[in-house]
Amino acid sequence: MRELIPASWAPVLAAETEQPYFADLEAFLKTERAEHQVFPPEDEVFAALEATPYEDVKVVLIGQDPYHDDGQAHGMCFSVRPGVRIPPSLRNMYKELDTDLGVAPVKHGYLKAWADQGVLLLNTVLTVRAHEPASHKDRGWEKFTDAVIKDVSAREKPVVFVLWGAHAKKKAKLIDASRHAIVQGAHPSPLSAKLFFGSKPFSAVNEALAGFGQEPIDWKLPETV
């Protein structure tokens, strides 16, 4: 599996993939894929890293677990494949984006246009057994994605980290807040949407980027993909 890590990230994460836990994770996933349906497909596990090369990261949006229903997960947090029904959390993100920046919702949930601009759409766990949420939790992915966060934090170029909900906020300790910006808030899931609405995270990200002398993210997604 380590051979699937994209070229820009491979040298950065080389030491991490040599750790014993990563070999254990690879063995676990090999067995899981032999005995169960696992999302996303193997060639899309590192899709977020593929879409946003290490040197191009401007924003890190941290999710948790991949979507676990058929056809949803494709390796980027909150995003679903074209043609798949928009999940509730993403629908709430679109509502807040409209309130915050006047960006009208599109009819799909495919967020690659954000990734192409430097938004790393990083789940903390990168695989899941079909229809069994959190089934690959505590198998090693968290150590790996913590390393991704720390490696981005170690870069000289400043980045905006977006931490929604208690799970993501725990990652703040991995980030050098003296050099990077952290935008924190409630998770957009229906359970906490009342607190998420009105938090204006998208404009906060762009204001932080402007403060770093960087171009803002164009949060408007293409109508068709």
C-alpha cells in the first residue's frame, strides 16, 4: 500500500511508512479487503494526498471516517462521488457557505475543485468496512494522518487548519499555532449544526490566507462535474 502514496508526499512520509505499525496496518487491510468490502477502493485511499501535493497545501480540512455506504467514499473528507446524494454534513456546509459568502449550493457533493486549489481534504482514518462506521478506527491510520498533519505544520509556508468538532480539535496539539492559523468550530453534522451555522468558517479561512499574503480559496464549485 505504501507504494500508492503520491510522489510529492512519499519522501515526506517515508520514515512513517517504515514504522512497525504501518506494516501491521497494511496486513490488516489486506485481510479486510480479502474478507469484506472496504471503502474507498485501494487506488483512492490516498486521493486527498494525490489531489493536493505537499508543497501546494494552503488549507487542511480535517474529517474523521470515510463514508461507509455504497459509492460514497473516494478518499477525500466530506466529498462524495458525482451522482451520489449529498450527505447531511456536506449539505449543512453548503448552507453555511451560502450564508457566509453568498455561494449558492451546487447539486453535487464532489469537492475536488477545492482540493485542486490547495485544500487538503484529510480524514483521520482512511478506510472503513462497508456499512460499519469506525470499523477501521485504532488500527494505525490515526498515527499516519497525525504524521501528515505534523509534516504540514513543519513546513515554513503558513497553512490554515480547519478543525470542526471535538475529534478534529484534538489535533490542535500537532500544529504550530505560532506560524499557522487554526479555524475551530462545531461540526456540520445535523447533531451540532445549530452551533455550526453562523460560524463563518469559509470567510475566516480566506481572511487568514490574505493575512499570509496568499490567494483566497474560491469556494464556488463547478455546477457540473
